[in-house]
Amino acid sequence: MSRPDCISNRNIKIIATYVYSKIGTITGLLEGLPYPSELYRKPDDFFLNEDEWTTLENFRTIFLRARDLVLEDNFFYRCGFSTAKLSSWGKLHYFAKVFAGPADGFRRLEFFNKQFNDTKDIKVAIPPYYDKSLGLNRTIIIISYHHDMDPNEDVMGELYTRGIIASIPTLWNLPPAEIRLIMASYDPVEVSRKDPVEKGGEVSIEWEKDLLWEKMGDERVRLGEWVELIPEEQGGLFLGRYAKSMLGPGLGISKNYAFLLQKELNFKELTLFKNTLIRAPYFVYDITFERLSFPQRIQMLIPSRPRHEQVQKAMMETIDELRTTARERAHAYMELQKVNQMLIQIKNEQENIISQRTEELQRAKEELAKMNLRLKEEVSLQKKELERLNFLKRFLAPSVINYLTSKNVSEIPFQRKFISIIFVDIRGFTPISELSEPEDLMELLTSYFENIIKLIHQYQGTVYKILGDGIIVLLNDIIDIPDHALKAVKIALDIQCKVAEMKKVTQEELEVGIGINSGYVSLGTIGSHTFKDYAVIGKEMNLAARIQSLAGPGEILITHRTYSLVKEKIQVEERGKTQIKGIVRPVKLYKVLGLSELAVPTGLEPVSSP
């Protein structure tokens, strides 16, 4: 539901700035419109104040007046597009300057839209990414009007919004964004009948038997057909995919249907191109734009004098606003001084009461001091407990943390223990990183580690370290796990399955190599009273790392000692003895093929707390 004052005066300021840039005056633009005259002396003071909001009716009246004053084609789009060049969106212009680039600006369209209007919502359906096939950055956004707003009456507003969005890359001296209208909520018949810009035009169209027809002399041309919209697999949004349907939804707009135009429609300002889906549940923009060159990205990291001066200018404008407020408050201060004189006269009569209150406050102060001391002691104890828990959370599964906290263990004592060690590393990570944007790369790694660590914790494993794109996992180190070697193999198999699933989703050449070894190590907490860490020491760690480096993409290699612990429950392929750097004797290795019928199947099996 939109509120009555649903249009920010930032829009009026943009329109006025554009009109002034074209004809050198805004006379006749704002006169005669309703505004809060009890707060503002004249219309300009109100309508050009970007912190105020006005009605949709005022906005449309001003926009139509502006078009009649400027007299140019495609006026509404051009007015919106002028914002970047003319810096006419007020304080938000300086806000945008701190963005890392146009992709960052598009990601924040939802926030900026709320600063401009309360008539429609913008959702970034697919965040900006680099489309290799186009050689351009691409994003898809959805614009949905509030249920009490009719898009068929807002052609000027929609074209104006398109212009603002197209101008975003020009803030970084890039060409304008290209916007392809995939879906629109427009009903062409209603547009020609209702919209203040388009009504009374020469387009002659009508609906008959659920089909749209255009009159051309004595003949009629069918303009398209109804199609059924297909939701995306992720999120369930309609982004332009459709299937042909024998049934139409009737003349009422249906969520799952749209009308596919098979002929271009041209109104006064609006053009609906062939293959556009109209009478859709919302608007969908497919936006492409150039990405910053490498030198431009470097330049964005270096503060420049012009940018500093722009920010300084914004600060000065804010200071001027504060000065105006200060003058208004000065008058109030004079009135307060009169009241203060009256209070001074009463002061002598209140001395006894004040003395009593002072004594009461002193007693309260002493009580508060005691309470503060007790709180400090409690906070100190809680801080130590939090530090202990944060230390444990870096490595351990939730079930293991519950076990250790229940025993009130603050450190892991140094000890010698027989454990299983897993080394996992992404193969071909360097080519992936070179072909990906840093933001996309971080998103890929975050998703990868979230999935892998979840698997590890379900088997009560310890995440010992993350080294770039690699991870080291321990089992049987903190708590006893009798079948730790088998669980190590299960973790490895589940990791390979999960990576295969991610590969299908991300379309990246994602593969991992895994090495597993079992043996005795020394482990425990080391460090000083200011910094402590968990350490595992021994040649078995080095051996696990070495065999991981020998594993090919998608392979799991294990040592003979690990194999001897699980040989009845797994299927392997012998690799023979291999001479490994740093190890005196050749090491017998096995490639894991899967579990045997005697083993519990892999997967997300539930794990009970110790």
C-alpha cells in the first residue's frame, strides 16, 4: 500500500534541473500546485527540498509541464538519464561516488528506489555477473508496482526509471547500460485509454476473444498469443522463460500467463518491441553494461582531488542546512532564556528540596557503584568463557563443543594420539581465479567451504586449518572416534559427491584431490597467555599432505595404514609403492573406489553428541 505522499521531491529536483539545463528557467513549472504553505514561503522552497515528499498527482502534473516546456522527443527517458551528468539527485549523488563500480551501484538499486518513491519495489533477481558470451556485465532486475498503483497510468514514471538506471555506468565514464524489456505489466489497450501521456494517440488496438488485434484500415492484424510463464528453478521467479499454451487466462491478469507480442507497438513515448511479454505480473529488465578496465579499477582505489572536492561540497551544503536550522532555533533559545529567568527566581525556594534529592542521589550512586563492580566481575567471567568457546568453534563440530563445554575444558592438553588426517585441495584453482571476478571467486569459495565443513562436522571431524583453497581435517583428535579411519574415507567420498553437485550448478571446472593417512601425532594447545592455538605435530601430517599432492582431480588416495583399518569396508585400486619426498621408504598407496556392502552408506547420516 502506497502512502499519499509517495514521491520524493528528489524527483522534482531532477526534473527542474533538467528543464533549467535545457531552457535556462523553471518559470511555470511549480506554480499553482498544493504544498504546505504554513511551513514554506513559496512552492520552490518545498518542491526543491529533497528531504520532503509529495503526491503522485503533483509529480505527474510537474512532469507533463516540464515536457511541454522542453519540447523534445523521448523526454521522460532523457530526463531520468540526465541525473548522472547533471548530478541532480542531491546528496545521493555523493553517496554513489563511494561505490566500487557500476556493479556495486546496480546491487543497491533496491535501497535507492526506496529513497525515490513509494509506488513500486525493485528487486535484483540476478546480481551483476560477467557474461563471457557477451563480453559484458549483466544483471536482471524486477520492478513490481504496489497493488494500489496501476502501471498503465505510469508510462512516464517507468521510462524515467529506465533512464536513471541506464545512466549508472556513466558515473564511472562508461557507456550507458543497455536495458532490454523482457516482461511488462502493461496492457496496451489500457495504456492508450488511461495513461496521461499516451491516451488519445493513433494506436488502434482492442481485445477480442482473449486476443489482441490492431486495426489497419478495414482489416485487423493479430498481435500475438498467450503463453504460460515458467518459473526459474532457484527462487521460483518469472524471468522471461515461457511455454506455448492452448489456453488463455481471460482478460484478467493471471500470475502464470503473459501475452507474447509478435509485432512491435509504437505509442507516443512508449515502444513495445516484438517478443516482449506483456500483461505480466511485473516488469523484468535485462541489463548489460561494460565493466571497468583494470586501470579504472586501480584508479578507484586511489583518492582523487576532484572526488575530495565533491565530498567537501556535499559537506558544505549540509552545513548550510544546519545553519538555517540554527537560526530557527535561536528564536526558540531567546524564549527559553525568559523561562530560565523565572526558574532562577524560584531557585531559592527549592534549596531544601534540592539538598534532599542530593542526599538520595548520593546513596543511589553508592549502590550503583557496588552493582557496577559486581557486573564487571560477571562480565569478566563471561568474557573468558566466550573466548574459550570462540577458540573451540574455530575447529570443532557443534557436538564436540557441547562435549567439551560440558566438561568445562578450557585447553586441550598436549598428548600423543593415533588419529586420521585428511588433506583436501582444489585442482586447477589458479585458472578459475584468473577467469573470475574477485567477488565471484569469494562467493564460490564461501559456498565450497560451507558445504565441506558441514559434512566434516556431521562426522565429528575437526577443521584444523584452511589454507587458501585447501583444508586439513582431523578425526579422533579431541574426542575418541573408534572408526575414525572409516569416517575419514566417508568424508572424502561425500566431499567428492558434493563438489560434483556444485560443479553442475556453478558451471566451473571444479575438482578436488584428497589424501588420507592414519598414525600417531602429538597434539594440544600451545602458545602464551596472550595468544594460544591448537597444534598437531608429526611426520604423519607431512605424509598426508604429500599423498594429497599425488591425487588427481576427483581422486582419493590412502596409505596402507589407513587401508589396513578399513580394508573390509571399502573398495580400492592398488597403486603400488611410491617414493615420496621426505619419506625414507617407499609408501604403498591405494585409490578409493567406494564403500563395500559391509559399510554404512555415506551421506548426511545423523551424529549424536558424545
